[in-house]
Amino acid sequence: MDIDYDAIIIGSGVIGAAINFELSKKGWKTLNIDRNSVAGYGSTAASCAIIRVHYSTFDGCALAYEGYHYWKNWSDYLGISNQMDLAQFIECGCMIYKTENNNYLKTIIERAEELSIPFEIWNSEEIKRRLPIVNPHKFGPVKTLDNVEFGKHNNQNLQGAVFFPTAGYINDPQLSAQNFQLAGEKNGGKFQFNSSVDKIIIKNGRAAGVRLSDGSNIYSKVVVNVAGPHSMKVNEMAGVEKDMNIKTKALKVEVSHVSPPNGINYEEDAFVISDSDIGCYSRPETGNHILIGSEDPECDERIYVDPDNWDENFTDQWKTQLYRQAQRYPELPLTSEVKGVVSLYDVADDWIPIYDKSCLPGFYMAIGSSGNQYKNAPVAGVLMSELIEYCEQGNNHDEIPLKLHLKYIDREINLGFYSRNRSINLESSMSVLG
């Protein structure tokens, strides 16, 4: 059997393209295969592309802070500044309200202090000064629109917030994946679009390539599953799910795209906000708009779907998010014009990704990104390239997990944290803002 490639990477979203870039830098002959027509077309294009450094877990926080530095130095990192337009990191900062739901940010503050991440404590007056449109009242617990108590506050104010200046968003997430593609191609990496994988080829007890829907076979030394919402189906093709304690599934999500209150330049003056009191996160958007997403409060239905057969229309969730945000911004226009994004998350059982090998030698996974891993794409590429080399050199990652040095923040993390065989991590917030 002739080997066509060293690595076949299934998926060319931002993480799949990042893995191509990092492996091709090491001299690997790589091929990304994607059912879509261009890189970054699927979940990546639909991402709010928030770059934040706060997490409830130490490892999550460390990886995110490391990832921030890649975005901060995007052009230098890729080495393609003169070849094409680059995605832009809008470093507007991120504010997280202190609420009962997040234990008033005690854990997040501890993590930030452990990792020397800069932050500021804001009281209600400072929040109002920075964003005058804010209603500081407490509305929680989060409710659905049919609850008679919806929109009523209890005459108490929120206890302030924590602001992380080293945060923001990427203005064009699809372009960021295409930036990775160009950088990978400069190293010899290849991309094949409009192609679907039907089968994982197994020879002599290890992954050896893929069969496409047109019947053609492509052979490789390793196969990497970065198929996003289709990751569970690719795992089924490889027969590896039986070995996994943590699994993934496709979750339908909606993001509302609305105008801000009159008289405010939200794009210039606002920032990323996590507001668990109303169950929403938000960020500024090009053209002076607000993107509003759900923080997945317990009262909301989670709609898990077959990624090949699902309803791509908006539901009442769009309106719910708009009205929840209007609690915080009383002058927010309550439009009936539905704008935004309907897409899928690839959600792991505890909303922490799986960056790991599998029980099938030569088959690797970067899955369960849960909508919160866009920010980590560059360092995830580094992580997976190091993990693949570690395992292919004969090391047993299950028994002796790889320890990865994070060069920007000079820390070391144990990649067993992202194992398919871990127990449910109880430190996780079990949400997109985890």
C-alpha cells in the first residue's frame, strides 16, 4: 500500500487548518479534507470568535491565555503578512458580571492570579460609567419568556464585575481559517474541498487513510478527526467510541444580531460581556451592532440534532435572547426582524474539548470544541502536532500523558486534562462560557 500523506485531517475549520499549519511546519505531508467548498465555512464561519482568557479550570485558563498571545501576534506567527488580508483581533476587553451562578467569580479571579493574567475589579458605578445604557439591577435566576416573573428585578444591584483587558474578538473568523490554509500551503500542506469521508481505512490494526463518497481511497500514516459537529459520526466510522468515557454530540445554537440603543456607538465603546444573571453573552459587531448568544441556562431546552438532518430555521430562542438582553439594556430596540446565525456546536459531555489519541492507533481527535475553543485554535494546532509526534514515536499517552510547555506564558500543562477517558470535570461551567 502506497502512502499518499503523512496525515489526513478531516475538517478545515479553524482548528483543522491550524493542525495542518503546525504539522506542515514540522515537515509532515498533510491533507485536509472538507465537505464544504472553502476553509472555515462551517461552524467556524458561524462563530462569535470571542477571544477571552477567563475559565473556571486552571488548564482551560492557561490554554486560553497562551492562545491570546498567538492572536496578538497573528501576522508574525503565520508569516504571511504580505500575501493576503488577515483576520483582525479587536482587543476591546471582556467584562464578566459577578453573580451567584458563577460564585461571584471567586474561582476565575484565583485562576487569573495564579497565571498573572491582568484584570480589573469594577463596581456598579464603574460599569455605568463605561457603559451608560446598563440597568444594574439583578434579574436572576434566568427565566423563559412565558414565566410571569420574567423581566422583574428584586430592587438589588449586581455586585460589580471583573474586566479582562486582554480579550476581545476576531472580526472575520472564516478569514482566520483561510489565513491558516495559506500558511499551511506555504509549507506544502494540501486542502481538498467538496469531498466527504465515508470510511476510515484500517490496515494491520491502525488507521491508514480514508475512503471518500466518490469511492476513491487516500492513504496516510495517521488520520485526525477535526470534523466539528460531525465528529461523532467520524468516530463511529473508526469504531473508537466504545473506548471513550467522554463523547460528543451536535447541539443547535442561535446568535441574535441586533442594533444597539440609539445614541451609542456600541462597536467603538463596548466590549465582550458575560452576563449569567440574564443568561446571555454579547459582543460588538461590525456596523455598530450587537451579537447576543446564550450561556445555556438550565431553564432553556438544549436541542441535540443529527448534523446531517436538522432544522436550520430560527426558533423562539432568538426572541428570548433579545428580550433577556433588553433587561440589561432597557432602551434596546425590540425588533421583530430576525437576523443572526443558526449553527451547530460540537459539544463534549462536560463542555471541555477532547484533544487526544484514540484506541485505534494512528487515529487522533480534536473534537468537542463546544463553541468555546475558537480562541484556542492556534495553540490547539501546536498541542495536536506535539501529541501526534509524541504518540507516533512510541510513547503511551494514556499511561504517561504528554506535558506541553506553553511558550508565551512559560507554563506546563498535562494534556491528560483533555483525555477522552477523563471523568466529567465538575469544575466546568457546563456552558459555552466555561
